[in-house]
Amino acid sequence: MNIEARRDVVAAAQALADGQIRFVDGVRRVAALRSAVSLHDHDPDFLLFAAIDSESDHLPRHDARSHCSQVWLEKCDKEAGELEAIYGPGVREACAVLITRFAPN
């Protein structure tokens, strides 16, 4: 298994758990790394991230925000905040699992 990808998972999960990156962006980053570190399409440690990524796929990515109207961004930010309020505790727990699982021994 790719050691660099494992480090990327740990770094992304840690940044997300610590609030260093926007919630939806962090969830998307962790979800995107799944295929680099797991042979299972439905790896249970990544399912929450994949589900939130799917549920929020209409929200603009950070790098696309400059192309959106302020009104739309306010609606999106409100929805992102609601997702974080609902899923935040579970995501932080799932991040801890990933950090333990993929941290170097």
C-alpha cells in the first residue's frame, strides 16, 4: 500500500478533525483518498465520508467559489453548516479511526 497515500489520509483526517479545513472540503478530500488506500469499494471506515460527499456534491468546491454569486454562496454555506452540525461528531470519530488505522507504526 502506498505510504504517501496513507500519510495523505492521516493529514486530511487530522486537518478535518481539527477544523483546519472547511468541513465539506475536508470530507471530500478524505473520500477521494479512499481508493488510494483501500481495496474495498465499500470500506466501512470511509462510508460516512462518501455519503456526505454525495449529499453535498452540488455545493461549490473552494476553488470554484469565486465564480458563484454571494446569494448562492450564503445558501450553500448555510447548508454546509447544517451538514457539519448533523455529521460533525460522527466525522470526527471517523477521522480518529482513519488516523489510527493509517498512521505510521
